[in-house]
Amino acid sequence: MTIIADYVVLASGTSDRHVRAIADAVLYDIKEMGLLPLRRDGTCEAGWIVLDYADTIVHVFHVREREYYDLERLYRGAPVIRASGPVLEDEATKY
């Protein structure tokens, strides 16, 4: 679907603190595997953070920014891989 990455991960937080915590957890867990992002952009105060791991791009949005930017529309038709961890019920049935 895109030449910029093999995988695009979209995640949502319900507050600035939640967005930061999600991004920090991703950074920590992937760093434990020996990988650092090539780039990091955005801030929790702006309502979004993007982490670029070359073949995987991780977008962490505040719920309102995720709805506004609606990146899902760009990838309609792409295969969806659901997270294996806990997923909020409304998020699991939304797409």
C-alpha cells in the first residue's frame, strides 16, 4: 500500500499523559530488542507522536486527533493485523 513502510501501527490515547505513556512504552520495548527509531516527531501536547523504525511507522494519537486525521482512510483495503494484547471493546469493533 505504501513504499515508506511495511507496517503502519495506529494507536490512541485518551489524554496527553496517555499518549506519552504509550509512545514511551513502545520506545522502551523496542529499545529492549536493540532498536532505536530513526526519527521521532510530534508531542503529546500536540496530540500525536510518530516513531519511525524504517519498515514500521508507529503513530500514537490522542483520540480527537486520530478521528480528525483519519489515517485509516489512507489504508483502506490493506490487511489489518490486530494487536494480541488487550484492546478496548469500542476500538476492536470500530474498524
